[in-house]
Amino acid sequence: MVKLRDIQLKGDAKLTVTYKSRADVPEKEKWNFADIYPSIEKWEEDYQSIQSKTEKLKQYDGAINDGASLYQFLAEKEEVSSKFNLIYVYGMLQTDVDTRDTAAQSLVDRAKQLAVKLNAATSFFMPYLLSLDEDTLKTYIREEPRLDYFEKDIFESFRYKTHVLSKEKEEILSNLGEALSAPSNTYSMLNNADIKFGEVTGEDGEKIELTRGMYSKLIEDEDRAKRREAYKAYYKPYLQLKNSIASTLAASIKTNTTLARLRNYPSALEKGLFGDMVPKEVYENLIGATKANIAPMHRYAAIRKEKLGVDELRQYDLNAPLVDGVKLEIIYDEAYDTILEALAPLGEEYVNTLKSFKDLRYIDVRETPGKRSGAYNLGVYGVHPFVLLNQHDDLDSMFTMIHEFGHAMHSYYSSSHQPRISAGYSIFVAEVASTVNEVLLINYLLKKETDTEIRKYLLNHFIDQFRGTFFTQVMFAEFEKITHELAESGQPLNADVFSKTYETLFREYNGDKIVFDDEVKYGWARIPHFYRPFYVYKYATGFAAAIHIGEKLFAGDADTLKAYLEFLKSGSSDYPLELLKKTGVDLTTPEPIDNALKRFGSLIEEFAGL
């Protein structure tokens, strides 16, 4: 393990160097795309194969009349879908490492066009399936034993019976797929390829171009002037484009509410929760319980103001370190080794598997011009997980790494232990695996560290992680709920409405100690998750579940370890709430949320005491 006290720095730390081009990055720190296709010719072969088989799938329309033909259609559809996944991912991953790569973008565009054809060719099936009565379907399954593989999936489709339209309408919606995704695609291009943040002052006084990765470091700088400069530079393009971005967000929300209405859902929220079988009360209780226990968050703002010694606490002060003179720089290799040690409670198999990901090039490590911002894991069935990072050698980057590694190991275990049809897991449970890893890491670091100042620094870091992963995501979830309800009631959506809603919520969640700069109310403009409706609340529920599981794992609870590893191997073999119940977490009750909020309160007390 890297000794944190050995890398304690006084004063300003040098910012991690951003590579000027992808060619400068060592091969061992870049994805190997040959793991998917050894050549573009192989990609083209699969593309042409999918095209021809798509036409064949369309011929099943009106021709499924017994168990054998039903099985044949489903088996061929799964094969085509699997190949399509590979051709799309191959282009998408290359686009993400350089959003300016027109050749990679062309592959994605061709795959999207093919997706429209594939969806149109198979759009007849759901209306057909739901036109059958249950007895007929059971007869087909008895006739064809191989349908056992698809049986659970087939009957899951019956839950959607009231939400599936006629064959003609489903085909129309399928053909509109690319157009309906235009708001999200437009925002993605604006946010990742077109927005430039301008320049900030470097350590030698020269002007350097601000990047997102650099911003994440500068906004935590001890120098308030640097924080303010970075903050203003970062928000400037969002303010300049506020009306354009408001237009894309409004279009995305209205598209979602329209689809919910067309498909006979009571609301867009209930449409968003339907697939996971999550009652809307879980969503509403999350918001209600958080706001009822918001006092520790407000107290933390007061502690921040006092510790920073500022007359006015502003948004660019909310990530500044509260422990003077401590900066932690942890290079990538050392961070990886520390992560492996921190995850020891998960067993040797887990740790050794994760260790191999590094040498096998499952991880794309460095920030380079044009690379997609942030971090993610993409599990590709039949290949392996792909983890994207924008690594800066600090504590935040180490937590980002261990978070994404949680997703990657979840993908690995699910793909290794589930058939293709149930290997993919719900987003609802995905954040549990990632956040359990974060809980194990902070507990490991706190247990090992004896230096009082660094312990305070780590506590402060955990509090800020809690604030960002739980409270901020609940605030985002309420923003989504309010704006969708405005659309459903016919109210206008524009930059002013978004800003007023966001500012009101920010004040409620963060308290009255913060003096507002004009940029605060435009926070909605920089959140890409708003284009994936009713997604962010899962960070908060996942965090609450992870607190429960992670604490027990760290304490060495053998039963929890066994149940948790089974959870990771379960894929989508059951509904998310049921999978979590097997680990001892029941999110239909207030207990997990209340326990998480109590844990946050105790962290504030401990930090204040130190």
C-alpha cells in the first residue's frame, strides 16, 4: 500500500500532465480494440451479416404459429442482437477516446441506422406476443423444450401488455428512434466535442486551456482565487449556451412524457420505474427522508465557512479541502495496488481477477484532447469489461477507479455465471457494486492511517463523497421529478424555469450559509444524466445499500460476503429489489435510507470533534 503520509504535500501540488495526444499514451494504458474485432474488415463482415439477417427476421411477421417457429425467431433475434452489440460498441468506444474521430463516428452512425432497421424489422413481435393468451403460450413452450431458455423473459413481457401499442404504431416509433434520441445526441456533442472552457492561469503564470479533469483538481485547490477562476471559466460556456441547452433538455423531457402518455403510463416517473418493478413510493420516500434529515448537510456548510475563514461561502468553496496543507498525489500504479489491498475482504478470487484487468488492457487510463469526460464501465458479453478513466493522480481519481472497478467486476461475474439473456444487470443495482468498493476503500484507509491531519483529510473526503453521491443525486432526482411534472401539466420549459427550479432546490439542500453567484442556478445545464430520465436516484439508493453491505464486509461478516458475491453473479435473474433483499437490504422500507443518513450525521460529528 502507498503510505499516504509519505505523499503529503505542503503548498501547491503540480497538476498532473495532460497528454497532448493519444499517441503519447503508453499502449498498456489504452484499450485494445482488437479484443472485439481484429480488423475493420471483420467489423464489416458482421455488419453485412446483420443487414441480411434483419431482412430474414422481418419474414417472421405473421409466420409464428407454433413452438418451433417461436423458438427459431427468438434464437435468431438473440444472435443478431449480440452481433449488433459488438459492432456498435466497437465504434462507440473509439469515439469516446476521441470524439473528434470522424471515422469512428461514421461507424457509430452506421450502427445507429442499422439499429433503426433492426428495431423496425422486429417491432411486430411484442404486439404479436401480447395478442396471445397465456394458455396458447404455455402450449408452445410444452411443444418446444428449447423455449425454456426464453420462458422467463417471455412472461416478463406480459407485464408490459397495457403499455405496448399496435403493430403499426410500434413500427412508427421504431422508425423514429434516431429522431427521438436527437436531444440527447445533440447535448452530448455540445458537451463533449464543442464546448471549450477557455484558459486559466497555470503554476508558472502562463495561460493554459482548462479541461474537465483539470477543473476537478483546481476546484479543490487551497488557493481561493484559483478556485474562483476555474469556476468562472468552467461555467462560462454553459451560461453562453443556456438557451440552446435548455432547448435540448426541454425536448428530451417532453419526448419522455409524450412516450409515457402514448404507452399508457400514469406518469413519466412510473414509466421510468416500471422496468425495475420499483414502486414510486421508493422514489418519493427517498426524497422525503433526505429532506427530513437535511440538518447535518446545513451544519456541514456552516463548518465549511468557519474552517475556510471566509466572510461569504460560495459554490466554488464547497470542494475546497478543510484540512490545511494536505494534498495527496497517488500515481496510477500505486493507486491500483492500494485498491487491491482495500478489496481484500471480497476474497482472493475477486482481487486476483481485478488485478489481471490492468495487464489485459481492459482500462483506458489517461485524459487526452477530445476524450469523453468522466468515467464509466461497459461490460461486453463474450468479450470483457471496458473501463474508461480520465486519470489524475490524486485521491479522487483513486476513488473513481475503485468505483468503476466495482462495475467492471459486477459485469465480469454476471457474464461468467449467467447466460446471455440474464447477464445484463439493472442500473438500479449497478451502483451498489461500485459504492461498496468505495466504502471498503475509505474504511481501509482510515484504519491504516495514524496521522491526525491525514485522518481528518480522509474523513472530509468521505463526507464530500457522501454529499456528492447521495445528497446531490437526490437533489437531481427531485429536479427531474419537478420538471417532468411541469411538462405533464402543460407548463413551459425554458432556461428561466430550469434555473428557478434548480436554484430553489440548491438552497433547500445546501442551506442558507451559501452566497449565490449567478452561475449556481445554471447547474442543470452541465448534467448529462438528465438525458437519461430517472437514473440519478439510483446512485442514492445504491449508496444507502452499499453503506449497509460495505460495513458488514469490512467487519468480516462471512454470510454477507457469500450473499454479496452471489448478488454479483446474479445479473438480472431476479428483480433488483429482490436481489438486494438477499443481501439484507430492503429498500421498500425506510431503514436503509435512515441508516445511511445517520451514518452521515455521525461523520459530521466525528469530523467536527477532530
